[in-house]
Amino acid sequence: MRGYPLYLLLSLGALLALAVLAERLRFAPGFVVSLGLLAYGALALYGLRFGLRHALLLFGLLAPWFPLAPVLAPLAFALLFGRRMGEKEQAAFYGWALVWPALALLLVWQVFPTFYAFYLSLFEKVNFLRPAAFAGLENYQILLKDPLFWRALGNTFWYVLFTVPTGLLLATAIAILLNTGVAFQGFYRTLYFLPYITALTAAAAVWRWIYHPEFGFLNWLLGTPGLDWLNTPTGVFALLLKPLGLEPQGFWAGPSLAFVAVMAMSVWHFLGYQVVILLAGLQAIPKEYYEAAELDGANFFQQHRLITWPLLSPTTFFLFTLGVIGAFQVFTQVYVLTPTGGVLQDTLTLAFYLYNKGFRDSDFSYASAIAMVTFLLILVLTLVQRRVLERRVNYEI
């Protein structure tokens, strides 16, 4: 006869406790708690088949008055009667007992808000001040016809296309140089890592001064006084091709000069983090491979193309995946450098547009629809990356 699944009751109890707290905060309807109590009670009553001592587990049904009761009851039962449990049952119970604190935080801060955002997106102009009418998928229909959404999506794609490959290539080049035994390697590591540990808001404020049209360091360095980097909406492709008589329009004009300035600041800020991760990956590659390649006559570039790049692929794949996810969520530096979204909304990104709709226009349902579309885009791109790029990753050294 199989033993009583106490670990399952603990998991049900943790979910029930979270449901009670969510119901008290009015984030979950009352029937969710009722369903949780029903499932917990049924499993606790099933325990009576294994002995009357399992009646202790019924104290978890006090959850509506004491939310932690369904978690504490299985823990108390394990402390009192744990020695009577089998070895596998004890391992399963204590394993889940250790996992649930982290799992609960993940559910509270990541998973539940995702479902709640989808729930909000189904109503009309939720602002938490008055009851909102159910609107179904109307917010998504409006979103597909919203020119500002497409503007924000186009800008975000430009941001991903520019910052992720550029940052990765620069970081790889710097990490390879630092890995060649250059003097003061520790100093350079610290120097490159300093921007990353600097608060992004503070760093963006400093870069705002650097880009200042009259007193900015960049205009002084380049000898271009008066150039307003953060308020120039002209696309960089249009600027570069203008001397050739070509004038691409719309999306094909490229990201604006203001947005490129934001991208450059972002690449600078995250470069140190990527360099440190890549340097760790480089130092895991055995030196013998390079010595053998040198004996065979391979030059510097051949060694890195045939040895470094394939063996560093797990690290670059990891950074590329995280980089794409982070780039789709870019907000802070854009907001600090261009608080209005730039001239003609040329620096408006998906996260910035979401913020404007939610906290400026108090339309949390439309903002939630933007959040759900962004979530789906990131999910699809991440799955595509895993499907396409992971095949080229070499995990064996």
C-alpha cells in the first residue's frame, strides 16, 4: 500500500494560503478559496485511512481565519510523526518544504501577475476607482489598429537589433583581449564592471549631460556644438544616405539619432556584465587546445574562430537569450534620457508605452493588453532561439 502523499497536501496548503491572501487583497474571487478548501479537505480526510493521527491535518481548514494554517498543519505533522514515514516519503516532503518558499515568491511576483494582467486586459478602462465593464478582446482589437503601438514595436525591434549583437560582439572582443594575459587585468575588469553596478537611473542622468547640446562632453569631443542628440528625430539611415541622394522614409529611415544615443548608453552600461561572464567562459577553455593549434600553424584569428567561438557558444547563447528578453523590456534609460518619448515619439518603446497608458492615462486594462502582447512576443522569440540557435551550441569541452 502506498504511503500518504503529505508532500502533495503541503503543496495544496501553500496554494490555499496564497489564494486566501489574494482573496483578502481582492486579487482573487472567493470561489478560488472554496475550491482550495475542498481539495485540501478531501486530501486531509483521505489521510484518516492511514490513522487517526492524520486528523491533525484538518486544522489546515482554518485557512479562512488563519491563512498559514494549511502550511503549518503538514509541517507540524511531519515534526511529530515524521519518523513513521518511509524514506522516500520523507525525502519528497522535505524537498518540497524547502522548494516552496522560493516557489511561492516566484508565483507571487511573476506567475500570478501575468494571469492578473490578462484578466485586467479583458475589461474596459480599469482604473481601480470605479467598476469596469467586461470588454472581451476589445483592447487587443484596438491595439492592432493603434499607430503608437506599432511605432513603439518598431522602435523596440530597432533597439533589440542594435544593442544585443553590438553589445555581445564588443564584450567578446574585450573579453578575448583581457584573456590574453594583459597587464593590470584585474583593474580593467573592475573598470568595465563599474558601469553595470552603477544605478541605471544615475548613469542615464550623467549621459543626459554628456548629450547636452550646449554643455555636453560629446559635442565638445566631436566638435559639433549645438547638436541636440536627444531631440533629433531624423533616422540614422536617412542621415547617412542623404549625401547619396537617397531618402528612405518611415521604418526604413532607421532609428532616430535620439534613439541611437539611448542605445549607445545602454550598450555601455551592460558591457561590463557581459565581459565578466564571457571572461569566465573563456577561462574554462583548456589552454592545451590553443597550444596544439599554434603547433599546427593556426594564427590568432583561426584559433578564435575554430576553438574559442564554438566552445564559447553556451555562454554567448545564454547572454544572447537574456539580452533579447531584457531589450524588449527597456524602459529606465529611455524614460530618463527622453521623458516625453522623444520628438514625434521616436524613442517610444513597448515598456514606455505601457507605462504611459497605465500610470499617465490610468488605463490599466489597455496597459495590460500591451503587457500580454509583449510577453507573447518575448515567449515566441525565446522559443525560436532555443529551437534554432541551441542546435549550434557546443556543450562539450
